[in-house]
Amino acid sequence: MRIEALSLSLARARSACAADLRRLLPLLPVVVSLMMPWGISARAEERTPQPACLLRVACFNAENLAAPGERTTLTRFRFEPARRRHLEHIAAVIETLAADVVVMPEVVSRAGVDAVVELLHAKGLGEYRGYHVDGRDKFSGFDVAILSRIEPDAVNGAAIHIFVPTGNKRSSKPSEDGDSQAAGGEDWMRRAYSHVDSRGTTRNEQAVLQRHAVAYFTVCGRKIGLLGLHLKSNPSDVSSNAQRTAETAIAREVVRREIVARGYAPIVLGDINDYDPDVPMADSGRRTRTTVLRDLKDYDDASVGDELVNAAQFIPRVADRYTSHWDFNENGAADSDDVFTMIDHVLVYRDLVPAITRAFVCHAIDLDISDHFPVVVDFDLGKLPPE
């Protein structure tokens, strides 16, 4: 009886297994497909991040970069040997930074930019190109130039642009390719402002964004528009602060009208000549007297929150957050009375912030080269979600 019962149990088990197998047979192709290389590859593809797309952006005030032999309004080096040495130093800084795009305020002319590019090519860095547009600052003669290893997008037939009213030329030179006339008239390129002078008299003035440059880039399929700025100096002076605030209002218009409206994500960078109240700097004793940085970061009043983020907040040590050396006693050395503040900034569009991998200020230069230090921001655009 026991043998017969055992035989009956085995027969029922075999019958149940056969039934289960018949139910699983329709799923067999799916299981095999997942086990085959293409199935594994498909699942791995879902987990694999986008390929890296590295981009390094920097701004560096070259402090009155002039080519040998050219006339300057504010002269730093009078003779050719000193100017050639300065060019060599600036080229060495660019070589060391190895940035893809460098915004360079305080250049005097295209000749100085071309001289730096020539030195870079001689060093084997033949991918660099220089882009210059004539500014409108009649007092200093300073312009904002761009050095880049990435070819800018041609917009209206030009690689670099400045947005100033017609007739605001610094000299009788013919217009360069980058002199851009924007749609919608020219009134937005001027801004009236007033301030009270030391005698208590109210002064009514008009500002133009005299020192700036705009360039557009497409990097790994992403459109990025750079606005390089050199705003009015002296954050302790009432008149200068009023002018810089007016310049900032025009800069916001440039971002909205000429960068965002063209479908480019903005990065605003350069010598802003003011402090960011939202980002602590090495000099904790100085405070901004304007809303310049907050206005630049919140360029769109119709949008909630700031559109731009100061990359300085990603510099880990607050002690490293200084970009300017004011040599108070002009002895060419760092003294206790000298002022070290952060007035150069890189403001990044908020959608690009997740791609930032590092930000730092390069302090490996001295006053022989410039009274400013380069600000560098690294991106990996591959970290961003596909557009």
C-alpha cells in the first residue's frame, strides 16, 4: 500500500510540473531575450550616464593689456620691453589655466589680443582664437575681449558683439564686425541716473554699457551665451555706485533681449567691481552699497527667484574668495593695508548649475602681471538631463 501511495504521489507531482511548464513556455522567448547580450545592453544603457562633456570657463582682468608701439589712454607700461613682458605673462596665465573660453576685461585693442594669441600658438596651443570688439569708454580706452578654443556661433554675421547706441563711438575708427544694432530701437541701451556729489548737488547723468562683449557658443548641443562685463570701478564711491547700478540695468536688458531671447542659457562674468551680499568673501569687513549683484542674478522680474547663481559659492574655502588686490601704498607688494576683495564673478544660469564640478580663484600670480586673479569654473555638461 505504501508503494502504491508513493507511486501515486510521484505521478501527481509529474503532472503538476508538466502543467507548470506548459504555462511558462509562452514566457520563454522573453526570458531568453533578457539573457542575451542585447537585452543586457538595453538595461545597462538605461543606467549609463550621458558621456562627459567638459567645459572650463574663466574670466581674467589683464590690467591694461597693450601691444608694443600702440598709443594708450591710461598707460601702464610706456616702453616695449615691459609691454612684451606683460604679454608673455598673460599668455603664460592663459596657458596654465587651460580654459576653453576666457573673458578678458581691460584690453586696449585688437592688437594686444592678437599678440597674446600669437604667443599661445607659438607655445603649441594653436586652437586658441581671439575675439575683440571696440568698447566705448573714452576715459580708459579699455575693452572686453574673449579668447576661446571653441568657435563662437555666428550671430548676425559676427562672432562677438557689443550693444551700444549709434554715435557712442570711442573714436573715429570704422565700426567693427561686432557692433550690433538690436531690434526694438536704442532707448534701452541708455539709462538715466542721478547722484548727489560731495557739495550736495544732485547730478543727472546718463549711462551706456561701455565695456562689455557678448558671444554665443554651442557646446555638446547646448547653447550658451556669455556676457563679459567690466562695470564702473570703486564700490565705495557714491557716483560710481550710481553709474554701475545704471550699467547693470542695461546688462539685464542685454541678457533678456540678446541672449535668452535667442534661446541661449546665459553666463554673466567679468570684472563687476562690486561685492555679492549673498556669498561671503575673504574680506568680511566690506559690504556692498548697491543691489548690483542681486539685480544681475535676478535679471527677469517675471520669474520667481534668481535666474543666475554665483559660482563663488562653490569655492570651498571662504579664505580663497578674493579676486582683486588693491595695492594701497603702490609699493608692488602685499601689505597689511592692502585690500583683497571679490569683485570678479561668474554668474551661471541656474539650469547649468548641476553641471558645475569645480570653481576656484587662481592666486598663482602677482602684481607684475595683474591686480586681479582669474576666476575659473569647470562644467561637465554631460551631467545635465538631455534637452
